[in-house]
Amino acid sequence: MGDTISPETPASLRAAALAFDLRKLDRRFLEDPYPIYRPLREHDPVHRMCWSSDKKIDFRPNFADSLLYEHHTTSLVFNDPPYHTRVRKLLAPAFTPRALKALQPRIEALVDRLLDRAAERRRFDLIDDFAAAIPVQLIGDMLGVPSDERGPLRGWSLAILGALEPVLSREQFERGVTAVAEFKAYLVDLVRRRLNEAEGKEGEILSTLIAASDFAARQGERLSELELLHNCIFLLNAGHETTTNLIGNSIDLLIRNPDAMRELRDNPDRIDTAVEEFLRMESSNQLGNRRATRDARLGGADIPAGSYVHIGIGAANRDPAQFENPDRLDIRRQPNRHLAFATGIHACAGMSLARMEAKVAIGKTLARFATIERDGAFVRGGRARFRGFLHYPVRVG
């Protein structure tokens, strides 16, 4: 697909847009999708492809009756009310302003420890040693995973989310199935251990979900055992991958824009608008999915009921009709109505937590180090849906 992209003429740009196929993405698109987002916005904003009508039908060809199918059709994110409403209501107390305020000292202490290690070494991997470590440890705390048992969490998350790519290799599929199996088995053991304790731990999501599940044999509306397990997996995946990408992408943007780094370091009070701009410029989640529940019209195109729609979040966030100079980083940009966290009832439940983690991580990193530079070649995640890095060596001083 990338070979068709040409900046020379409107005709070639239109041809590139019309030829776009989400199932045939090349390496250049995965490295930098923005050159193709532009002609799609301008020439083919509602791009038709042959996709199935709903999640269960859409997932069936890739996942069959596997554990991946079981997971992705049971977790919160791929369900509608009333199930979605019920589970989200159970999670809501963990993300209230009061709960987040109580978490902030823990986040700050964790970031300080990670930066202390980085300062001693001067060279470290921005992703492995910092950006990924923050949400994994925090979600581990929220799920009540003992510190010495968190080693596999990131690998499980990457394998399960990697299976959501538009084109799935046999290796990705098998890795994802294995990850779901191992994570489920671990959670069953963890839940059993928790049930043997005298009482749940205040503020811990796992205890809240157990109390509302068949594990606890409570009366009334309950989560099944499978629903509990898969929504715990979902919490790790949702809280880990996107926040890791947000922190990594943000510091990469600052490294590539030294004037912005200097401005933010000199004006730390601009961290709020800066994080919103990082979310807009390099959205952690580049693609969303929805299914039309009734006939609709979108962008001048008829969308029949049952149509499966891919939402180009990364493209929307650089739409010149909405953002002035959309390809320029402006840490003071206001208003900034980006879609990085989606909207409506499926807006990211943990968006306030992700913002807090990013503000603490980025702000403390800039305050600690006078210089932050790349220290070799980085490795992109290589995925269309989730944009971020696997490895990013840096040197600080």
C-alpha cells in the first residue's frame, strides 16, 4: 500500500486513498501512518471495505472458538448495555477524583524510584525501564497482584492486544491464546487466595469485582466467573498498553521538538495542555470500532444498520478542519477537542488515571534531567491499532 503514496498530485493522493486496504498494511504505514491519513480525510473520508457486521461475527474468522474469542467477546470494551453499564458501574469507584487523589502519592513515589535508577545509569530504555513499568506496577497494585508475581503481565498484555490487528498471523494467534490461558489460570489462583483472606482490600478493584461475582456466591445481579476473569484481563490491557504508549510517545515528541521540551521544562504549569497535545499528536489508540445499530448517514455516505465501522482516531486528531496546523506540536493548544479517549458511553474509563500518570512521569522526568536524548535506534511497536514503541534507548544528563 505504501508504494502508492505520492505527494506530487491530487490525483495520486486520491488514488492512494481509494486503494487503501487495512488488511494489507506495509511497514511504512506502521512506522508513520499520517501521510495516508491525509488523502483518506480529503478524498475518501468514509472508506468502504468488506467487513462483517458485529464483534462476534468479526472475531469469529480470526479467533474461531479460541480463548481469544472468549476474552474479546466477554470483556467490557466490546460489549453494549446492559452488560457494559453493569460492569462499568462496578469499576467506577476506582476512578473517582477521591480515589485518584489517593493514588497520586503512590504514582509519584514509583516514578521517583524509576528515575533514581535512570539517573544512576544515565542510559536506559524509555519503554522497558520507565514507561511500561509505571502502569504495570500501578495496575498490579489495583488488581492486588503481589509484586514478585508481576513479571509476566506486560508480555500477556502485548500478546492479547496484538491479536486485535487487522491481519493476524498464526504466530500472533497462538501467542495470544497462550497468554489468555496463562493469565486466566493465574487469576483463578489469585482469586482463590483472595477469597481465603478475611476481608478484601479497600480501594482494590479485584476485591470489588470478586464481591460482585459468582465466586462470592452473593445474591442479586452478579458477574459470572468468566466475566470476572476477562474483565480483570481487560483492566490490565487497557491500563497498560495505552498509558505506556502515551508516556513513550510524549517524551519522543519532546525529544523531536527541543523547543517544546525547553518551554515545558521552563513552564511546568503547562503540563495539562501539553499532555492533551501529546494525546492528540500521537494517539496511543489509532483505531476504534463501532457497529451501526440503525441506518445512519456519515460523511455523506449511507451506513446501513449492522455495518462495522473503523474509526480513524489518529486521522481525526490531525484534521485541519478542527486543528490549526495539525502536524505541529503546540503544548499550549486550546481548545483541543481530540478523540484519544473516544467519547460517549465507551469513553475510556481510566482516562483521568492515564492523564495523571503521564503528567507525573513527564513532569518529573523533565525536572530531573537537563538533557534527554536518543541513544540509538528505537523500535516501533509495528501495529496499526496501537501506536507506540517496543524499545527506545535514551541518554540523560
